[in-house]
Amino acid sequence: MSKRKRCFDLVLSVIALIVFSPLMLLIAWLIKFTSQGPALFRQERVGLHQQTFVIFKFRTMENRRELLNAGPTVTRHGDSRMTKIGALLRRLKLDELPQLINVLRGEMSFVGPRPKIAQHENLCMLCRPGITGAATIEFSHEEGLLAGVPEELVERYVVTVLNPEKCKLDIKYIETTRFSTDLKILMHTVFKLSNRSRRTFSTESVRFLKARTNMETNSSKALNAAGESDFSGQEVRQSA
């Protein structure tokens, strides 16, 4: 199965790179023309057997160090670091096109668990990471979901809520993967990209947000109660 899958990835990546090369050149030019910095974004990710590799994406954020270091390592909808062309690329998933190079080089596959940065990886990678996969389809509106999370909790939310859910789906994929499954996931991905109106909100996600809201409400009540107590105490002292 692995040899068959690798041959499929190799042939399809070559065809895709030829077909999409004019579009990729246009996108690279638009990025360079509209913002300072390189057209490609490079980052180290965890690959097969926990070996790291450099993933390629089109740059979608400002290349200024003070902005890149100011926020979380994950990106959500409306991120202030995003460029205008970058927001469009992310919405259309065109920022992922350079990963065809990773597939050609054998670092990635078309279908598999999404590669994560080392501190976010909870999975023992027994297969090549993919451009798309079961978890990618399930959380195709992840950035919109993260928009409802307070900025200071985005990274914690990803690590404690989203990634464990994705890990369950990825483990199930690894245990049951077949070539026919990969073809179904690819077809499902194409369908998802053409129909992006539905948002995914899991039970765990809703529970996390509800708990956070309740925690903030209780904190506000406690602060208000403490403020009223202090104010009452001041009034008593002034009266005395």
C-alpha cells in the first residue's frame, strides 16, 4: 500500500505542479507586490517517524518580526498579522499549494494527518503527513471557530481541545487506511472547498467555550462584589 500510495503521490504532484505553476507564479508575484518579504513561508514540522522537515506555504502574514512574535503560533480569522492577499489565500486554501513540493520530495502525502509544529504534536507519526485528511475535513472551518476564543486562550484551546480531537481522527485513519479511503478523502476535500458554508462545532469545543464564558462571568461577579464591599466599607468609615 505504501509503495502504491507513494507512486500515486509522485505522479499526481508532478501533474499538479505543472497545472498550477502559472497560478503559483501569479500568487508569488502578488505577495511580493503587496507586502515586504519572501513569497514562501517556511516552518519546521513533524513528519514520518517524528523526523522534522521544512514545510512550504505561501506567506499570508506580515513579515515584520514585532508582529510575528506578538501573537500565538496558531492563526485565527481576523488575525491582525494577516495581509489582505493572505486572508484571501487562506480562505481559498491556495496558501497550501507549495506543499506539492513537499509531496514531490517525499516529505508529505496528499492524504494523511496534518503536520504540526513539535510542541503541538500529540501523534506518533506512522505515516507521512498530508495536505488533507480526515481531521482536515472535519475542521475545515477551524479559523472561524477560533475567532470565538479569546486571543490569550487560542493556543491553549488548540492544544487542549482541537488537537486531541484531531488526534483521534488521525489515529483512526492510520489504523484503517486504504487507497480507496484516500481517494474518498480527496473527493470529499474538493467538495468541502466548493461548499464552505457549514461550520463545524464539536461538543468538546462548545463545552470549552461555555466553561470559559461561565468562568469569566463568575470572575466579573466576584470582582463586582469585591468592589461593592470595598465601597460599602469606605462609606462606613466616612460616616464614622
